[in-house]
Amino acid sequence: MQEVFNTQSAIETEKIGAYLAEKLTETKNGENWFVCLTGDLGAGKTAFVRGFASVVSPGSRVKSPTYTVVNEYRRGDVPLFHFDLYRLEDGDSDLEAIGFDEYVDGGHCIIEWSEYLENKPENAVYADIRKTGEDTRKITITY
């Protein structure tokens, strides 16, 4: 299944992230979620994660984990692990070194630059965020 949204601002992009988290809460309650984000630099992936985290880990301060690879948000019932794979040099080997599998088993994962990840779970949800103008975005979510 696929849903397509057009947003006019970062706030609207955040709202689509929150929408996805609410939908996963309704449809996949009881299992860990794996959300793969794609889109160019500055497309709004972190804004999307802010909205997503507002539902899953309310009150968490979301920022891009570009240099740390992963940020952990633990204010909800299930931990949310926010990855940014943009700077990984050796893809899956670098992830293995930080214990990626334990994160996947330990909570919900949302991955920026997921195209750098070779092996994705079968139940992964995909959100592609594309710039259509200076502030406008097209977001395609695939379940």
C-alpha cells in the first residue's frame, strides 16, 4: 500500500511523521517498527523524525545523528532509535560495530539515508521525501 502527501512547510512534514507513528500504533501495536527514510540533503528527513518521535517518544529533543550515527529517545513505552547512515564508510560493517542488531531487537528504528543499508527487515515501512520547491515536499509512504 502507498500513500502520497504534499507538504508546504517543515511543520506539515512533521505532521506527516506524526501521522505515520499514529498509524503504526494502530496497525502494528506490539511489534517493533523499522522505518526507512530516503531523500536528498535538506529534504526534511529530520523534520519527519521530529513528528514521528512526538508520538512515540513525547518530549524528546530530536536532532540529526549525522556524526553520532544513532540517537536514542526513551520517553515512550518503547525506545526509539534514530539512525543517520550518511557518513558510514563501510555500511553494514560499521553498523555491526555499534550493535545495530541489538537496536533493531530493542525498540523502534527510524533510519535516515536507509539506501546505505543493505539488509532491511521484511516488515520495513518506507518514506521517501522529495523537494518540490523551496518549502514544499512530496512524501511517499510505502507499507
